[in-house]
Amino acid sequence: MTFSRRGISWAAEGTLLALASLLYFIDLFLPWSQACSLLGHRILPFPTPFNPAHVASAVSVCQAQTGGWGGAGTVAGVLVGLLFLWEVTRVARLALGLGRGYRSLISAGLAFGVLIFAVINVVARLTWDAPQGVSLVYGGLFLWISLGLAVVIGFGGLAHWQIWAENAPPAHPPAPPVAIPPEAAPSAPTGVCPSCGQANSPEARFCSACGSQLSGQPRRRTPRRPAPPP
């Protein structure tokens, strides 16, 4: 999967995920729905939002407004809070002591977790957690907004996963290079002249062909003769 350079840049900086995480966290406190049940039919003495025409209608009893917390919503709220704090530290370019690949892996993991638990929270509100015999007056407006934000966070996680795939450290780090000392040049055989290659006797100090000194041979000291007495 390929992404545009600008999209990966925004994801790498963490700006988009930080903003989406903050909006999702705020949305959890907003009223997702208001469950209302119907009692008996009668003439209402005063108009209500459910009976604006002031005619015979059913009496509506509405429960308190409910937000996105509770159950899977609490887990999603904790994960999105951690994701927001993590992306803010990355936007601020604080010293994290982690490579780019590991930073992207943490962002992707938190983003995927938020998306999974947000979907579970929405499905639960519409199915097994919904009150029986009542209707949702608000129609789940903020519920659907949270789902949209979770999808945006999930796409940010995909971008971070792409960054991780490109900057992941190798599974087995390469071994450090071993310095091999250079081989010593082979010395010339004893008696061979290093200048012309002429073979000489082992006791010779000078080459018989070119007269060069044979460096491999130790110099012999000539004993000094005592001076004759005067």
C-alpha cells in the first residue's frame, strides 16, 4: 500500500493523529443518545418537544443522556488518551531514545487498538446495550462522529505501519567488521640480493653481482689492531 508523501509526512509528525485523538476523546463526553419510552396516550396540557402541536399524544419519558463511556468505550478512551500523549511528544520532538521505526510501531499499535474498541463500542450501543422498548432520540449523531474519527485514526495507523515497514531495524543486526592485519611481506632468503636477486653465499655481506649490501646479513666488526709502540 502506497501513500502520498504529504500524507506520510503528516503521519510521521503525528499532527493528524494528535488532532483526531483529541476530538475523539472529547466526543466520548458528548451525548451519544437519549433513550425515550412511551407511556399512555392522553391530552398534554402543554406543548413539549415530542408534542409541539399540543394534541393527543403519548407521554414520553426520557432517560438521561448517555455518552460514549462504559465497557469498550472506556478502553477506547484510555487508548486514545495514550495515543494523544504519545503523538504530542513526537510533535514536540522530545528525546524519546527510540528509532523512527519503533516510534511508528507504537503509534500504529495504539491507533489500531482505538479503531477496534471504537467499533466494538458502536456495535454494542446499537445492539445488546440498547434499552429494550425505547427509541434513541438523538439518532446517535455523536456516535457516528466517533466512528468516523476512529476510521481516520485507523488510516493514520496504516500510514505509521508503512513507515515502520520502511524503517524497521533488521531482525539480526550485522556483525561488526573484523579487522584483519595485513600479511607481512616474505623476507628474502639468506644470501639473495634484494636489489638484483643474485644468489650469494650465506656469509657474504655484499652482492657479488651489483655490490649492494645484503641487509639480511649481520655486519661483522673488524677487530681493531693495537697501534705499534713508538
